Amino acid sequence: MNQIKLGYKLMTNSNSGVFYVAAGKKYVDEACDSAKSLKKINPSIKISLACNQDPEDKDLFDQIIRVDEQVTCRNEGLLFKVKNLYFLSPYEKTIFADTDTFFASDCENGFDILEYFDLALVPAPVDTFYPILESGQKVPCKPLNTGVILFRKNEANDQLFKEWIDLYTSKLLSNSNLR
């Protein structure tokens, strides 16, 4: 059982862990490489994987959740990620990590953040896309990086992630450039 010292109280994170979503052999293999980098730093942290094919090294994961869904292109893979990263996470507090994430230092303090916030992401540093309104005006917002997402399960996030899935699915279906 992982324990984190938070302020003056000692907190036990028995229902927290790192979660990956991977569709296809390439991404399942990447998740294994990422999990290995994490285990070197945090050998006792819980790690789970949702995937559409089994990893070669099943021992890296505390839980493997099979999702029987074909993914035939990049955007279907992104939709696979969006559909599964929240609702299939087996943890109340989750650090979701893209399969290409390399862990260079301890990440368990991320669970402390979730004592104060429902959701945490960082701005996308290289994303220069800004939405444009029908008036032609750019929307002054910075896109967020979804490669690492910290979240806790609750009603507000249930709704947020459901709306994200709905919006992304709708966008994919209505824009042939995204398929």
C-alpha cells in the first residue's frame, strides 16, 4: 500500500494508480516500455492497461482490461484513447499516461494534487492551433496536452469525459479530414 505524506497528515493511496490505454501492438509495446521506466522509479505503484491486444509482458501490470475493438487509423486510435481513459480506469485517483511517456522521476506526488483538484493537465507547449469563431476571431485559449492527465472519479468528471467523447466522436464523423 502506497503512503504519501501530505502536509501534516499521512495519506494512504490504496485506490490510485497509473493507467495506460493502447490500441495495436506498437502502442501496447510502448506502454510496456513506459511502465518499465515507471517501475524503476516507483516499483510499488499500481499500473493498469486497457488494450485491444495482450502485452507480451503481462507482469508489468496489476490489471489488464481487454477492449475488443478494431482500430484502423490514427484518429480511431485517438478516439479509442478518449473513450477509455476515464471510464475504464480502475482507480479513484488516476495518473493517465500516453504510451510514449517516459518517467524520469517520482510521479506519486501527482496523487496529492488530486486532494485539491478534480483534474490536472498542462498546456500543450508546441500546439499552435487556436480555434476560430464564425466571426473569424481567434479564441484566446491555450490547448491542453492530453498525454498526462491526473483525475479523480466524481460526477463532474463523469460528465466532462462523457461530453469529450461525444464532441470528439461528432467531430470525427462530420469531418472527413479527421478520418
